[in-house]
Amino acid sequence: MNVEQVFREERGRLLATLVKRFGDLDLAEEVTSDAIEAALRHWPVDGVPDRPGAWLLTTARRKAVDRLRRDQAYAARLALLQVEVSRADAPVTGSLPDERLELFFTCAHPALPAEDRGALILRCLAGFTTPEVARAYLVPVAAMQQRIVRAKKKIREARIPFRVPDPDELPERLPGVLQAVYSIFTEGYAAQRADLADEAIRLARILGGLISDREVTGLLALMLLVHARRDAREELLEDQDRALWDSDMIAEGCALAEVALTGGYGPYGVQAAINAVHAEAADFARTDWRQIVALYDVLLKLTPSPVIALNRAAAVAMRDGAAAGLALLDELADEPKLRDYHPYRAARADLLHRLGRRAEAAEAYREAIALAGTSSEQDFLRRRLTAVEEQS
């Protein structure tokens, strides 16, 4: 295991442990960074220790103590918070099996504005950079920086305790946690970082073992069905070699999707069902687009969103033709959240191409390339642009 892998695997766990110990998120972040910087100095010379997590934790604790000794005002403020921490350290029946998930639920506290909860989880606990969090929420980087600072300030001023929520508090906080876990997955999938996608799936499995909830099951099903296509993802769905899809993962995802829709509908369950329809088709030509459009109709009622409307338009294009899909996309042209969303430009380029409007398609692909957030996304779009230009 190389140093980068160690940091990816240990950072979130280290931060959660330090927050639980000291009860202060800013302090925990600072000494986590200090410990990683120390590791970058020592490990290339001494080698990665046998227990890298323990090394980082010991180093971070020492740096926290040093910092508190130097800053008496900080120490006095922390003493007030430590009362809450001590209470939280008492044994809790049915406590979460991963301290990161404990902190996930803490950051999903209802005292925080809904738009701040997931952002704080991604930045502090999942190790995302602020630009990555901003991209996940489709907002400017500066606005996201302000959101994260605001959330930390609220936790500090309201003295929100870092503890496992009581069982009756879990349902209220669960949607924010699920959104954060899914954002980890989508960011990992977009950046082709299998470690992040695998981590999100692992966290969803832990949640599923803790909470009997159809949306937890639906989220796990959705991620499995999407991740099953990872080895073929460099092509459009219609061009993918389905022999590269992970059949075991698909079988598990389809079974879970069915469970998630038993007795009711939730957004993750419906999205899982959409992906199950894709997965169960023998080939692209035999995809049941009528069923997929119907599922998107349900999803739009559950969670109205321009992104869902975009995906529905793409499905309508497959059911009713490219012109029908393009008309729906044009209706979404003024949606603020789609203005800098490269999949919107890419979808429009694809439909223009199918209609033979190659010059417009090429321009739309160029716009999508300029907006794409990762090199893998840009490379894929450049290949599509080249194909259009060669036909012109």
C-alpha cells in the first residue's frame, strides 16, 4: 500500500476519532493535516509503518495537546465542549460500527441548514476538496467555502454534541447521510476513483445492517447497479460491451431494488429500478424505454429536479425520437443548475448529432468539454466531438 492510499483510507477515520476525542471539528482538521504533513516528511525516509493509522493518530494527538497548551483561550473553550464529549463517550447500545458514520450523523444534525449538512460531510469526513464539493452540489466554489465555514460555526456556537444520535433521531438525519454517501459515490464514479465508489458502497452496507429502511436498500442497489458497469463506462450505454458488466453485482442490485420498492416508493429505490431495467435488458435495442420514462415520471413527482428532468428527456428521446427529447431539453435551457452542468450540453450534443445537425452538435460538445470537471470526462467528450467532426 502506497502513501497516497494510506492517506485516503485513514484520513476520514482519523478525523472522526479526533473529533470524538476533543469535540472540536476545526482543531481535529488542523491536527489531522499536521499529522499527514509529518508523515510526508518521515515516511519516505523511514518507510510506511506497519500500523499507519496508529502512527497518524498518535502524532495528531500530540499536536493537539501542543496546540492547546499554546492557546489557553482555545483550551478554555474546549473545556466547555468536553463536557458534551464525556457524556457521548458513555457506552451506547447499538452504536454505529464506524466512527466516520457517527460523525456523518452528527453533521446531519437538524440544527444545521439542510444545504450545509451534506457539504460539511463531504468536505470534512469524506476528504473532498472544496471544489469537489462545489461540483457535487452544482454551486460556485466561493459559495461552497462560505457554506462550509457557516456549518462549522453553527456546530461550535450551538455546542452540537459529537455523539451517536438516539434511535428516534435517526430517521430525521438519515436523508442527509444518504445524500452524502451518494455524493461520495458519484464523485468517485465521475473521477474514475474506484476507492471512493467502493467506500460509499461499504458505508451503505453498514447503514443497511444498522437501519431497516427502504431508501438505504435503494441507495445500495443504485450504487451497485451503476458500479457494475464501471469497466465499460468509457462508451455510451448503447455502445457498451455488456460482457464487461459485473453480473454478480447486477444480480445483487436488482434483488435489492425489488426489495426497495416493496411497500412504497423512495427516490433512491426508483433510481435503482431505472438502472435495473437497463441491466436486465439483453442488449440496448431491447431496453424497455416506456418503463424507464414511467419511472422517471414517478421520480420527478418525488423529487422535482432539473437534473432528473434532463435524464427523463434523454429517455423520452429513446422512446419517441431525438426531436421529442431535444424539445424537452430546450425547455430546460434557462435552468440555473444546468447552465454549467456538462451532461446537459453533452445530452444536447448527442441529440443534435442524431438529428444530423452536426455543426450545432460539435459546438455543444465543445461547451461540454469546457465545463467537464475531470480529465476522463473531457477525454470521452473529445472522442465524441472527433466522431462528429469526421462526419462533417
